[in-house]
Amino acid sequence: MLSFSPATPKTTTISTRLHRDHHTLSHHSQPPSHLRPTKPHLRQRRHTLKISAIDAAQPFDYESKISTQFAKSKTLKIAIVGFGNFGQFLAKTLVRQGHDVLAHSRTDYSNIAAEIGVSFYPNADDLCEEHPEVILLCTSILSTDKVLRSLPLQRLKRSTLFVDVLSVKEFAKDLFLQILPLDFDILCTHPMFGPESGKNSWKDLPFVYDKVRIGNDESRVSRCEKFLDAFAREGCVMKEMTCAEHDQHAAESQFITHTVGRILEKLDLDSTPINTKGYERLLDLVENTSSDSFELYYGLFMYNKNAMEQLERLDLAFESLKKELFGHLHDVLRKQLFGTKERALGVMQKPRALSKLPPNGNGLVLPPGSDSTTN
């Protein structure tokens, strides 16, 4: 007799029917014609149905195992080191995508981590003992060196993938290559957005990355792609470029933006009853840049070798603009005071034109004998 499990309703009909057929054959000498198979055929049918019923009664059948394996193949165990504002910002999306997220930080964020769905580890040794596939550094630029050197790397798997999200990339790359053993993979990234600009959606926001050192094993290549896919599936514009290229572009955009915003902040600008759209955007710029710490701004300056050039170009542009303004003012005054006489003598001069700044990356020294206010 075949047994069946009452916990599997789908198999009850098959098992019950077989039990009823067997009971009928045992108590009636002449069963109905449709229940008169030969003994060998009946024995073979019983054997087939018995295997099917037992298989269907298993709590974890083949389909559920395949489904579980497929889900796991799309997710990673990611440890976030530095669980401050930006680390928490990234963790929310990673958890929503189904990744297993761990966290470690000097400050106790265990309550916040629990709300997000993250496992918090106050001790870095305990975190590394969990053998995360990815170590995601979300520390400040100034503290990255110290934090990286403090991690118990010997407790990690030798093929662990290290990822950073710093705003300066050559510094992060050099630090990783200097400190991490050769077995570890390195991926340098920079999400060009933050908790404010990306609070509603990451769609169409740039994400820059450089595969500095990724092993050739299929599993390691796949792991790197799965991490990048976490941002691609949110709609980010994925930009692969070298760390050097990133820093040059960032100095021309991000550092200049922060610098102008902080200059305007020093002016203590206020809203007026007659704000123009342009002025409103300036106030927004001040608000966005001032919300970031000065430590971040200093890091953009200190650890991006292109930042000093942009600062000098900004200063040179401002001085050139002042000279152009004062030059025009001087010509207007001369015209008012001596206009008639000088026109008669033919000595009126054209206003001095502002020459262009030297192009980026070519230094700031002008050719000998040239002047920033004359052609």
C-alpha cells in the first residue's frame, strides 16, 4: 500500500484513488472492467504512482530548490564599512534588491541597521568572520587610509572584492594597491549622487567605475558584474573610465561646484521678494554644498591633484573679469572727461578685450610678453 502525507493536498487524490482501487480489488471478486489490469501491469502502475506521490510530498521539491538557487545567484553578501549617512543611503537600496547586507562603523548604528534590515557588527573581526563577498568602503576620504589598515584582512577570503565610493579615485586606487594583498579584487567606483540628489530615484544619474584588478575566474568576474548591476538596474548611467580620467573631470565639475557654492555661502545670501530663477538656483547650490561637511570639500582639494589647477584658474578668471570691468569703466570716464578733444585728436582706443584662459591641463603660465587683459 502506498502512504501519503496529509500535509500535501495535491497528492491526496492520487493516493486515495489508488487506496480505493486496491480496497475494491481485495473485497470484490469481479471488479469493474476498467479496474481489471493484469497483475504485472497493476504492479508497474503502483510503483510509478508511489514514486510520484513521495516526490510531490517533499517539503522542498526540485522546483523550489531551483528557484532558491536562482535568487541566490543574483545577490551578494556585502559588508559596508563606514555606516554613516552615505552607507545607510546605499544599504537601503541593496537590501531592497535582496542582497545580504552587513555593516560596521565606529559609531553604534545597530538600531538604524535593524530598521533597514542590515546586520550590524561593532567589531570588525566579527564582521570579517562572516566572510562577505564584497567589502564596500563608505568612509570619508580623510579616514580611508586608517580604516583600511585597521581591518583584519587575514580573516577574509583571499578573493574578496574591495569597492570604494570615494569622490577621488587615484588616491583610492593607489591606497588599495598598496595595502591589499594581490589575491583581493579591486573595483573603484563613484556614484555621482548622494542622499539628497538620489533620494527619489537613481535613474539617469551617473555611476563611474574602474575595474582596477578583477580575477579571471568566472565566479570573480560574475561577482563584479553583479555588484555593478545593483546600480544599473536602478537606472544609473554606467560610465567606465580610468581613475585618472575621473579625477580630471571631477576637478572641472565637482570641485568647481563645491568651491563656487562655498564662496557664495561666505556672502550669506538671502532670499528676496524679487528672486529670479537664476538666483534661486544659486541659493539651491549654496544649500546643497553647505550640507556636505568641510571634510569632504577638503578631501576633494587635498587628494585630487587636479584641484589646485582649477583653483588657480578660478582665481585667474576672477582677476581677468575685474580687469575687464575696470577697463571698460576707465574708458567711459575718459570719454566723459576728454571725449570731444580726444576724438578730434584721433586718440580714442577700443576697449581692451579679455583673453581666454589657458586650457585645462596645460599649466597656468602665459607666454612671455602676454597679458591677461590684452590680445
